[in-house]
Amino acid sequence: MKLDAMALFALVANEGSFTAAARVCGLPKSTLSQRVAELESRLGMRLLQRTTRRLSLTTAGQAYLVHCQAMLDAADAAEAAISRLRDAPSGRLRITAPEASGTLLLPALLAAFALRYPAVSIDCVITDAQLDMVAERIDLALRTGQLADSSYVSRKVGAVSRVVVAAPAYLAAKGWPQQPADLARHQLLLHTVLPYWPLQQAGGSVQIDASQATLRANNLNTLRQFALAGAGIALLPRFMVRQDLAAGHLHHLLADTPVPDNHYYAVYTSRSHRPAALTAMLDFIDEYGLAALLA
């Protein structure tokens, strides 16, 4: 079966008429109709129902379109792969990331990327603020949590494991919370964008109100330092405190009522005409194993 005939059939089906499809592909309507009719003849099945008013897919046509579309998508992916090989990544790539992952995880990743792709220059904007990607000329934003702007393209990188922690000195003075309700009598350390802590427990979930905390910060590393100093209990990404927990500088609290993971996304402005440098970075993030480091 010829790929071009399948592509023309898919174009007609997606456009909804021979007239519209002919306009898109630049072929005469009569030629397009003839090619689709030849395809139906070879298959021995009618794919389209034609009337003077409308065109619709038959049951066979619906099934066939799925396979045509898959073949076309595979062809596009193959062409994109060849294009990436042809167009060596180069130019400037402007990236923004949250403060915690941007300072603890990204430097080693970006250094390894720079060794592989020396023709790519990288600008890093490390901030917990949700920057306007267009106004700030951001090519790639690494973001956690719920994404506000659905007009951008997002790819899930992984899940950020989170833990409730406190220092031994604080726990010796204030005691260990045994259940989520016990947190009401403790000093909680608040990140200003997360006034409520979600905890999972038997029978459902519970929201812990941390909004009355007397110690607050707009970045996670400050909260970590507060916790290490014995100032209270913090909710932090596990990757930030993995070494602190192993060394006994912090203790993991309420392990039986865990905090749900926070999703981590790579966000960019458009799926089409993606620069080779951006494609290379997206592929490298997966290859490097950033998802495993976030867990």
C-alpha cells in the first residue's frame, strides 16, 4: 500500500472534505478523489461515505484512519530524528528552574550537557517565581506542581518525593508528633506558596494548616536551614534532605502518613519548529536520569 495514498486519505478524513483537503495539499479535487477511490478499490472496502452535503467515515474508514495516522506520526518522528542529526544543536538556551532543584540538581546536569554540546550557550534563571516565558524569553521552564498556563507544552519529567522533617534538638524539646493532628501544637516552617500541607492517611487525606507559622520563607533552602537550626518542622523535597536524614541531622516524621509527590515538568512554548538545542536538552534530561534524582 502506498504511503502517499494513505496520507491523502488521512488528510481528507481530518479536513472533512475533498475541497478542503485539495486546498491543503495543492492537488486538484478530482485527482484527490480518484486517489482515494483507488485506495478503496485496492482494499476492497469503502472508507468514506460521500453525499452532496457531507462526507463521513465508514466503520472501516475509522479503523483504517487510526493506522494511517500512526504511520504518519512515525514518519514525522523519523524525519525529526534525522533533522536533529543534521542540525547540530547550537545557539543560546535560556532556562528557568525552581531554587531547590536549580541549585542542587541542575548544575551537574547542565555541566554534562555543555560537555556534549559545546556550541550551546545556557543562561540559567533560578527562581521560585513563575516567570512569563514569552516576556522573559525563556526557552525551557522546569516547574513543579499544578501548571497554570495550558497554552504551553508540558512534559512530565518525574515526581518529587516530599517528607516532613525536624532536627533532633527540636524533637528533644517539643516531642515527636505521632499523627497529623499533633502538628497543631508544633512550630511549622511555612513556604509562602504552600499554606496547607497535604498528608495521606488511612481512610483519605488531611490538610494541615500551616498558615499561622511564625517562620516563613519564599524558598525551600531557607526552610531547610531553619529546620537544621531546630526552629521547627518543615515539609521539604526528599532530594534536599537526603544527606541530612542519612547523617541524622534531620529526622523523617509521620512516615505512616506520607505527603503526596509533587509533579515536575519541563515546559516550553511550542511543539512545532522546536530548536535543535531545546530538543537536545529535553532528550538529555531523560537520559541523565533527572527523574530518579527527584524521587
